[in-house]
Amino acid sequence: MKPEITTGVTRRRIHYFGGFDPRGPAYYHRLMKEEAARPQPGGCTFETGPRRKQSKSAHAWAVRCHPPGGAPAVETVHEFMAWDDIIRAHWPRGPWALWRAFWQTYLGIVRDIDLRRVKRVHATAAITGRMPAQYLLGTLLAGLLAAAVLAALIPGSLGLAVGAVVGVSIVAGAWLYGRHKGLFWLLRIFAYNVRMGRGPIEGMPQRCQEWVNHIIERQQLDPVDEVLLVGHSVGTLVMIEPADALLQDPRWQALQAGRKTCMLTLGQCIPFVALPPQAQEFRQALARLCDNPALAWLDVSALIDPLCFYMAHPLALTGMEAGRTDRPVRRNAKFFQMYSAPRWAQIRSDKLRTHFLYLMTPERAGNFNLYPLLYGPAPFEQALA
């Protein structure tokens, strides 16, 4: 049985931190508008307005929720905290840039993170971490082996030429297939995460301060009932430090006047950055968030999602998780219950895309649906019950 709504929300502001995706706010506005417009299992209907650019670091659109049964409408301002310019600056392009990123990334993983530690936190995350390495090295080995075999079987220079053509074709074909399947997107994510674990990314400290100032100024100019910080994928990582700075800011504490700030993390990969020894400041920010009674934090992950740390504490194996195991509140999103068998079989056929299920409207009611949580009348804290 669902708990009753005691105090409804009529006005809310969301600050959304997207993942490592250069497509930026226009893409996510279109995606979330389309998903919110789908029939909602809970009966709410949503109207999404046009996107407008507020600044270099923030875009916004309005969403109106019409709850079932004639309850008052809920007005939400959805603000996309933009950092796609920083993403594009750290987005390796072309074969040689990706090979360089590959070697730098896996040297960093071996030296600073150690996939055996990742496996102890969540085994699937360790398997996913090895995927780009296994694919790229396996492809290179297959191309070289094919070239060597053909050169040995076919006499003279013809054998060398045929072997070289076949070997290059194997590598090129695998390159195109890997790009289509998202393997290089995965490699780029790991490359960025390894850089984050070593210290601040160029431009991010300034962007974080811009976000903090923006969030405070928006609440000063247009107070709302509830402020919700939302991060998906790598967005859960870049959200940590601005969230920590916001909660420590005296201006924000005065504005909240005892009310809790709300935070939602979707498909988080936080341990990947929290584990390296150089990430002490990041771990301290995480620990403060876990300890802060003024923060209502819900962390949602799914077993089918190969990129998340499923049901793992953000500080797992860092030595700082002791006494904090009940914060944040963690929820297993049981997506398999929310789709028909044919649709679920289709979803399972592309595991990397399951990382975006959190942003999709399910076919059936279940224990997680993003859009009523973001835009509906129930206070966010009710979702922690």
C-alpha cells in the first residue's frame, strides 16, 4: 500500500545533471518531453513547454502535471545544468585519439582503481570495465592472426598483400561494429572517470560554482516548494561537489529554513571515482552528503544496468562507509516487472541501452517511474519511505 500524501507539492524546481553525452540539453529536452507524453501507469498527464537558454551553464523548460481525479496541477521548472562544452573538450575523436585514450585509461585503472576492488563492490561493473579492453585487444589480435595465417598459406608477396588487406578489414569492420554498439562511448566514459579520480577537470570547478550560484539565485528570485537535484550516470559524479558546496552555503541554508534539499541519483557509478587514492576531496564531499540531515537522498539502480554499481553504497570499500550504510536510501528499480515479455526481450538484447531505462516511461506500474517522481504532487521525501 502506498502511503498517503499528506502535504502536496504545487511548485517544484529540478536541477538535472546529465551523463557524459555531447548531445546536450536539446537532446534531453526532446527525449524527456517524448517520454513524459507517453501514457503514464499512474494516470498523471504531463505538458512540457519549450526549452529556453538561461545561461551557458543552464537551460530550462516548464512541465505541468495533471494528477488523476481532478487534483490541482503541479508546476515544475526543469533546469538542465549544461556541461556539454566540457564533455566535447574531453571527447576523443578518431582512431588514434581513441587508442591513446585506451592506453591512458587502462593504465590509470590498473594503477589507481584495480578492477579486483571494483569486482568486490559489484561484479558486473568490473566486467563492464574490462569490455573495451577485451574488445579492442581481441580485435587487433584477430586482425594480426588472420594476416599472419594468410601470409603463410599464400606464397610470395601476394600472401603478404592478401593478409594485410584481410587483417585491416577485420580491424576496420570491428571498429565500425564497436562504434555502433557503444563500445567507444563506454571507453570515453571510463577515460573521463579516470581523469576525475585524479583531480579536478579543467573548467569544472568554475562550472560547479556557476551552478551553485545559479541554484541559489533561482530560489531567491522565484521560491518554490521543493528543490530537487537529479543526476544520471556520470551526472551523478559531477553533481556531488556542487551539491556539497550548495548545502554548506549560508545563503542556501537561510533560504531552506529547515526544509530538506532533495537529491536523486540514477544509475550511479560513483565508486569508480571514489576508489582512487587521489580522490580524497571527492570522498570527503561524498561523506558530508551522506552525513547531512538536511539532504533527502534517493539512489536508484537496476540489476540489468551494466554501467551502474547496483545497490552499492557510494563510499563502498573506501574506508569511509562505516556508520553511513543507511544513507543514501537505495532502491532496486525492478524494470523487468514493468514491461511485456516481447518488449523486455528487446530491451535485454542491447544491454548498454538499459542504462537509459531510468529516463523511460515503463509500460506497467512498478516500483519506479521517473516522471511522477519528478513532476507529480507527492513530496519527494515520500519516495524514501
